[in-house]
Amino acid sequence: MKSTKFLVLGALLSMALIGCGKKEETPKTATNTEVKEYKENKLNLEKKVITKGEAGPEEVTLSFAATSDVHGRIYPYEYGIDSEDKSAGFAKTYTIVKNLREKNPNLILMDIGDTVQDNSAELFNNLETHPMVEAMNTMDYDAWILGNHEFNFEKDFLLRNVKNFKGSVISVNIENEDDGSKFVLPYQIYDVQGVKVALVGGIPPHVPMWEASAPEHFKGLTFEDPMTAVKETLDELEGKYDVLVGAFHLGRKDEYGKTGVFDLAQAYPQFDLIFAGHEHARYVTDVNGTTVLEPGAYGWGVSNGEIKVVKKDGKWEVKDIVAKNVETKDVSADKDMLDQFKNVHDESRADANKVVGKVNGKFIERTDYITGEDKVTTMPTSQLEDNAIIELINEVQNHFAKSDVSAAAVFNFDSNLNAGDFKKKDVAFIYKYTNTLMGVNMTGENLLKYMEWSMDYYNQTEPGDVTISFNPKVRGYNYDMFDGVNYKVDISKPTGQRIVDATINGQPIDPKKTYKVAVNNYRFGTLMNLGLVTAEDKYYDSYEELQDGGRIRDLIVRYVQENLKGELNPKVDNNWSIIGFEENVPGKDAVIEKIRTGEIKVPMSEDGRTLNVQSININNI
């Protein structure tokens, strides 16, 4: 049975680590071979026990390390802004991993998904082995748990990279549709110095919704709720392990009401240790006697867990567990890895700095609504009023989808454009994701429902509020602003009753009329899940028409060059505004000044991903 577990809560102070010597000579450049077409549709991976270390001791310390949501980062660099990020990249996590292996050479190293997407990683999708997978091979990863963003690309891309990964690829809840067999391994058993360790991994079941616009990305696959799949697998594993470890690309709670990682820990206390991902959160905690931890995102840290087991009456028992997150901020990047992937870094930077136009004025004068700074620390102007950034994105979407209405979100609160050269990195800065564009036919009734769904982003105002705040349960990427329709948002009203005076071409939206609406592929999946559109309602798909050139980033570049002749001028039509907010609260100016100077802090969400989640109220400061 489990004993008391000792948790090192939160992030450990970053260690000034020195990487150990090379085990073997590594190549100086990343793989650059032409891709081989992967003909098979199934992997049929073999279940086998992997041995690490010699059996013998009566007391063994098992060591585990995990990264998650690294999102295309090998170098500690953000190519979207062409700037170093000291808390990112496999080259930094590798230094920590080497140190951990020096202490325990039988370390089990795992990545918990969302690995091959973002940060210009798609530039290398045509290689036989993607650099992120090659980097994991270089670092001797034992396991790769698939994340939902692994399905952002063609299935052949995923199949060949799974095949070329040298460790075990795990996900308990993905099945082949034709015969119910597992797509990848549901679990992996390791024999570590005579101790049987079972590692079980899983993925959110929402891939078909998120990739609804590109069903070929998951063709032939079904995604089961993790709760059910884990139970079936634990039944199969009964009696085959001494220690049970989970590695799930799941947030603490599921965003659509399905199974979160805390739900699994609550339901299956036989897990000794669970590593989590997907949420980009940083925590170490205990749920129902099981240690659960997550290492943030992009390479912010490495989650490390150690389980000490002792043999008693011929059986292994868990004596204690220590878990911590080790930050990378003050750690030196591994030089060998930097050398090996220098070409990837150089190509990414060169691509980011390609000039594609000219910006003739600042698009948002005050990025932070209160401080006026370019870095948002209080309230983002882009979420509070119509602005030239969202205007440009919606203008591009309306143009290519030939739509009546366009809806888009600002993915980065700091999004802005300044006068000067317009480079590809600027496109990535204002449009973070590699989404494609969809055009859907939608009734006026459902368009209004969609708009109301989006406006759940705002908290309802209360008397005395001097700031407008956002619902902490709604991510900024799920707040769409609409163009082609004039409307007001009354935030004094409850959710579902906020859209006021919605008109198209001067006429009230007709509930029975069908309108053409432009959205990204991710939102198309959301709308299908909400029952507001069906697959048959799609009339335009930029990826079907233009392949990789159909990504919204590429459409922005094309529109700027072809339609704007390379000249970007900020413009705003102010087709929407917020009402239901008291502008002249007595004492407001003094409070705003205290927010500006930092004397009063604007609250953020518990996970740190959403700013401004509670209004500052004059009556409750």
C-alpha cells in the first residue's frame, strides 16, 4: 500500500547544472532527408517489457522525468517575436535530464505531448523525421504520449514520426476504427532493477471536434473517454506491475466536461504518480493519495518524481514519493544539442525575418488599456474595443471565404503592429496558431447563439466596478469578435442575453435567413460540437483549396501583398462596443492610477493563463 508522499510544492529553484559527458557522438546537423511516403494505415506496435538496470537490491529508487507541451521548441527561442526565451526549449531541459541521469542512470524520461506543432516547427514537416522527434531520440526519451496538436497535420506525418521515434508511443484511448485495436501502445511496462513499472498514457477525446475540418488527420481512428479506457487497461494490467505511473495529456479539469487528470487520480488511487500536460500549468499536488504534477509549457521546467520502493515478504512496497518541478530559466542550454540543431534554428529565424510588406502606423495605440505599455499586465485593449488587429484578420477571412460575417479571436493579448517592415514573424505574433479558414452556412438564429456563446467571455458587471473583467473559465482564444455585423455587448446582462442591436447591412439579423460566416478550423469544430453547424454547412475550406498555403497566416501574407499592395494602414470601423458598464464611478480615476502604478494588482487566473479575471470594484478594494 502507499505510504505518505512528500511533495516539493511549486517550482524548485533552478539548478545551475553542468551536463555530463556525451554517451556517443551526435550528428552536427538535424536530419534533412526527403520524406518517404508512409503507406501503412496502422502501426501494430508490439507490447514488450523494457529492462533498465540489473535486479538485486532490496531497496530501489525509481526516477521519472517529464516534459510537456514543448510546442516546437528546441532552442530557447520564440521565432514569432524573434527573441530568446530563457524558460524554453529541449536544449535547456536536456541539461536537467543529464543531471538527473547522473544521479540515477535508470531514469524513465517521457514527453506528454503537443510536441511537434508551433514555433515554426511546421517548416520541417517534410523531413523524414521531424526535428522535435529527432531531438527526443537524441535525449533518449523512453516514452512519448501523444497530444491533441500531434493531429494538426496529415496522418502520414504522424505515422512516420511515431514509427521513427525510438521509444514507446503511448495513448490508452485511441483505437483503430475497423477492429478496435489500439492505435499506439496503451501502456509500457519497464523492469527497473527488478521492479515492474507500468506507464499508462492518454489524450483528450476531443480531437475529432478540434480537427473536424480535416477528418483525414484522424482517419480510421476513434477517441474514447480516458476514464473508460484507463479502467479497461488497469484491468488488463492487474498483477503485472509493482508501481503504477500515469502520463496524461489532460488538464486538471476537462474543458468540455469530460475526464480531467484529477478525475483519474480520484477514480484510480492505485496510481502512485501521475504526470499531466495540456493545461500549460505548473503545479505539484496530491489528489486522493496520488501525487500529480505538470511542468508548464514550452520547456519551462522538467517534472521529476522519485519513488522509493522496498522489498517486503517478496513483494515491492512504496516507501515514499518525492515530486518537484525543476525550472529551466537559469540553466544553460546543452551545447551539443544547440550544435546539432543549429540549422533548424537558423532556418526558423531566416523565415521569421522575411519581409512581406510595410506597416504605416501603430495598429493599437495602447496595448495595455491602463498602463499604455506594449506588454499587457492589467487589461488588454484588444479584448475591450474594436481594433485594427482583429479588423485585419477578419478582413482577410471575409475576403477569402467570400462571407457576410467573419469571426476571429486575438490569441495573444500583446498583439500589435508597429510602423516599419512587416515580417513573417509579425504575422505569427498577431496570429499565433497554424489554423486554416472555413466558410460555413449558418442561420441567423444560430449566428446569434454563436455570438452569445462568445460573449460569455465577459464577467457580468456589478455596481461600483471600475474595470471590465473576463470569465476565468473561458480562454482568450475562445472569445471571437465579429465583423460584417454591427452589435453591442451588454455586460450588465447574464450570459445568453448580451447581444444588442445586431444588424447586417443595416437590417436586424433574420433568424430564418442563412448567412455565410468565416471561422477558423478550430472554431468550426466548436460550432459543430455546439450544434450550430453541421459538416454539410461547410462551403469553403482553405486547406482543401490551397493545402499549406491555406493557413490563415499565409492568407494574411497573400492578402497584404496582392490586395493591399504590401501597404498596411491601421483602420477600425468600430462595428461593436461594450455597454452596460458605469463609466463615471466616483473615485474611479484614483483607483485606475493605483492600478497603473501597480499599487493595486489586477487578478489573474489560478493557472496564470488568463489576465484580468476579476473586476476591481470601488466598494471592495
